[in-house]
Amino acid sequence: MPSERYDIETIERYLTHQMEGSERAEFEARLQADEGYRQELEAYRPILEGMQSLRNQNFRRQVNAWEEEWQQPGAADTELIEWYLNGELTDGARKSVEKRMEKDEAFAREVAAYRQVHEGFDAARAEAFRHKMVGWEKDKGQETTLRPAHRRPLWPRLAAAAAILFLLGLSFNWYLQANFSAGAIVETYYQPPLDEGIMGDKPASAETTSQSYQAAHRLFRQQQYPAAYEAFNNLLGQLPTASIDELSRTYYREHSEWNRLLAALATSPPPIDLKSEAQRIAAIDGHEFQPQAKILLRTLQSPFYNWAN
Amino acid sequence: MSKYPDDDRKLSQLATDDSQAWKELYDELRSPFRLFIMKYGAMGPEAALELYQDAMVVLYRNIISGKLQPPLASALKTYLFGIGKILLKKRNEGTGNWDDDIPDLPVAPEVESRQDEAARAELVRQLLDKVGESCRQILELAYLRGFVMEAIAEELGLPSAGAARKRKHDCLKKMRDLL
């Protein structure tokens, strides 16, 4: 066998770039002189390069798994929106974002929401800067006491700055509370039950499910959130064996899951992991509340949510 | 004296195929790379992401194969951006107005298309299916998981690193004969 005449280890070292400098040059000279060695090397090339390609593919699979973590609902959009609002995109990319906003209403709403947040940050930064300026003014005030010159008193300006600071702080806090507090979120996303008539005539066996469902909603509307959470939770436990048609079962399940999540959100401390539950619902294709869950998840991941709560 | 001691340390860790270190690098450079490519490559966010993953695979290959070694001539981030730049140039894309901070790489990475990569990998996958379980095991440890001979000997209960090396070469020859 010709392959036995040649040293595989040397061939491997050459093909895997482990050979350098004079050793590599000498080996290449030998290859030039020996047709058989060249052929042998070429026979091993697809194997060793293929091994590397296979390893690359394994790495690519890992990369895809890491990427999935980034592709949590809305995460990619958040980054893009941030770049857009910060003016970091080129004209082309900026125009494509604007085109998408025209076509995709939900995306446009997202951009608008983040714009508010962005402006809130700007206001907070301005507030901090004003605070610094007040400090500088104070220092200057101390310096002026050394000078006999007549100056207008500083206190009206300090008072005005303090008032502005106070108002800015108040506005920012109001903005957070109005958009990111648990109460505001629950109010935005709460879905009251459909009018009984819409669900059609129910057989007597379905009456119990409907009553439990209505009762849970009553508790929710009375803002008895822990009790509403329990009521939706119990209903979800009963649904698999309830004597109702599949359409109704799906309706009750999806609505109860969503309202249970909202009730948990309004309960302190929440009885479940809110992000996991929102993520679970957001991942169910066809779930009536999948779009809302995706948006809610982004809100829960926002630092503003933590600040407001 | 190294110009990038932190990156050199990181590079040494990446060279051991430490999955956690690779994931951290992936997460760290994902946003800056995409923004950079969107800016200079005039690409959309999705295309920039695809390019990022291709560049990451090229970086992986260069580090694992030992082509890129400390001390680094540029920061890892710059090197990765340079790979992105080369990938775009090879595809005749990009604005051509590259930032001066991203020089052409001192050692240009070999760039392989996904199709070529898939074809080469498929050939080896087929051969691995034919060489028998014991050969498959040792070849996978050596070439796909980057085990050194001592570790292979320990993993497979072989008497020494030399015995593992001999077995590996016998298996490699078996593959070559199958071709």
C-alpha cells in the first residue's frame, strides 16, 4: 500500500497548519520532489479539512442556540429601536426602520413607547445636569461673599431651579407610574369576559365553568387580585375534565391563563414567576394572548418596570 | 510586551474550546458588530446578524486551528470586525468607506462558504459512519472535540498518549482507504 510509505503524522501536521517556517518549507520541497507523497497528502486533505468543517458546523449549532436566547420576543427589535432613537443608524437602515413603522403598526407603537422612555432618560439626564448647575451656582455664591460687589440675591434662581428639578422628577415619576407600574399594566391588558350572549346558549353542564369564570372576573374587577389569581388558577385545574366543547375549553383556558398572569402581576409578591409565565404564553402559537404576552414580556424586562415597582 | 494582554488571555481560553468563553464573546460582540456592519456594510439587521455568525465561525476556526495566537496584533474585536469586512468584500457588498480603525488584517482569514463547509462535513460524516465505533470515537475526540492525546488515552482507557496517537492514525488511515 503506498500510504504505508508515508508518515501520516507529518501529513496531518502540515494540513492542520501545525508546521511552520523552515520545517514547512522543507516539507514542501519534499512534496515537490515526490509525486507519491503529494498524492498521499491530497488523499488526506478532504478528511482533515472535512473534520474541521464538521467541527465548524457543530460550533454553528452552538451559535444558533446562543442566538435563540437573544431572539426572545422583541429583544432584537428593542436593540434596533434603541439604535434608531440614538441616531446610530445610517440613512438606509433608518429609512428601513421608518418603512417598517409604516407597515407594522405594532412595531410603530413599540417605537413610540421607547421614544417616550428615551425622552424620559433625556429628562432625567437634564435633571441631573441642572442639579450640578445648582451646585456650581452655590459655589459661585460662596465666592461672591468675598467680593463687595452688589449682586442680585441667588435664592430666587436657586428656588426656581429647585422647582424645575422637583417638577421634572415628578413628571418622570408620573411617567413611570402611568406606564410601568403593575397597576397601570394590569389596567392596560385586562380583558373583561365576553358578554354571555356571545358565547351562545350553554348546556347546563357548562354552566359551572361559566360561573367560575365570571366569579373570577368579578374578583379581578373588585381588585381582589390574590383571590382572583386563585380563582383563575382553580378554573384552569378544572378545565381539562369539564364537560364543555373544545372551542369553549380553549377560550376559557387562554383567557384564564392571561388573567391569572395579570392577577399575579397585581399581587405582591407575585405567586408565580411573571417573566416565565409571560414567556410561556408568548411562545404558544395561536394563543389568543400571544401578541399581548410578547409586549408584556418586554415591559417586564424593562428597567423602568423595576423602577416603577 | 503584549499590546492586548486581556485579549491574549481571552484568546488562550477560547483556544481550549471553552464553550462558556465563546458564548461570552458571542454576547459581548454581537451588538457592536451588527451596528458596525449595518453602518459600513449598508445591511439590514437580519443580514448583519447572519454575517456576524459567519464571522464568528471563521474566528472559531482560526483560533481552534492555532492560526491566531497570542500576542495579538489587534484587539479581538477589531480582528472580528476585520473578518466581517473581508467577508463583505468577498461578497462585493458594503459601502467601501471603512473606518480607519478597522485595518486589513495582518493575516487574512480563510473564508469558506457555507455550502463548501456543508459538503466537506458531509463527506466526513459519511466516512465516520463507516469506520466502526471505536475509530469513530477516537476520531471525534481528537478532531471534533479537540482532546489532547493524554486526555483521549484516559477517556478511552488506553495505556498511554502514544497508544492513543497510534490508534488515531490507524483510524485516519482507515478513513483514507475508504476514500
